[in-house]
Amino acid sequence: MIGQGYYRSQFDDCIYFQKIPDGSFIYLLLYVDDMLIVSRDKSLIRKLKTQLNNEFEMKELGAAKKILGMEIHRDRQADKLFLSQQKYIEKVLERFSMNDCKPVSTPLSAHFKLSSDLCPHIEEEMEHMSHFPYASAVGSLMYAMVCTGPNLAYAASMVS
């Protein structure tokens, strides 16, 4: 064993990794009762599964198609892996009554400027805006940004 590590966050998820002498890695990602084991070496995966099965009751679900709400798509011929949160984004748009909005390739144009002049100034406008869960919408965008949408970073930082 060349190196190994363990990471645990405040959200009850953990990542365990081990570097094998030949330079390869094996990763075990765990969140509550969801587990993902990743390695280029299938024999390492089989060995780890056997060890875990000896200690815990586990169910084999096959190749990962989804984890933590993210869809996993593989293109084995191109040797690429894609993560998508399309269904999550659709739910967020529906939640904030924006499912009919116009999609754009750039989430926020560089010429778009926010200023305090755009804020509600009269009581009636403030009352109207108080019914919009703005912070929750920005938080939902930030979750998507962190997981699979770094292209949202500029827009999320501008509106937050």
C-alpha cells in the first residue's frame, strides 16, 4: 500500500481512496446508504466488494447509472464519463415556476449589470418581492454549480 486517505464532510459523506504500488487508485464514495466504488482495475473492485460483503449486508446494483441525484452516462468508446443533473434542474425550474423559461447557452451575459437601482424601493414592490424565495433559488443554483455546473458560477455569484 503506497498511500491511502479518508475524507469526511459535515454531510455524512465520506471518500476513501487507496493508491496501489503500480500507480492505480481505488475510490470508495459513501453517502448514507449509497456507495460507489471506482477504479480502472476491476480486480481491485471485486476484492474490495468481497471484503465489504464479509462485514456488511450489501446489494449489488450493477454499473452506476445515478448517484446523489446525478445521472451517470458513459461513453466507453471515447473513454469519457458524463454527469448530468438535468432532472434536478427541471425540478428546480418547476419549483420556482420557471419551467417555461427560455434556455440560453450562457447563464448570464457579461454585459448584464446588477445594481441597487434594480432593488425594490417602494413598500408595494418590497411586499411583492417578499413572496419570492430568492435565497432558496440561489442555493439551488449553487448546488447544481458545485456538482456539475461550473458554468453557473459567474451567474450564481452575481445574483447572490
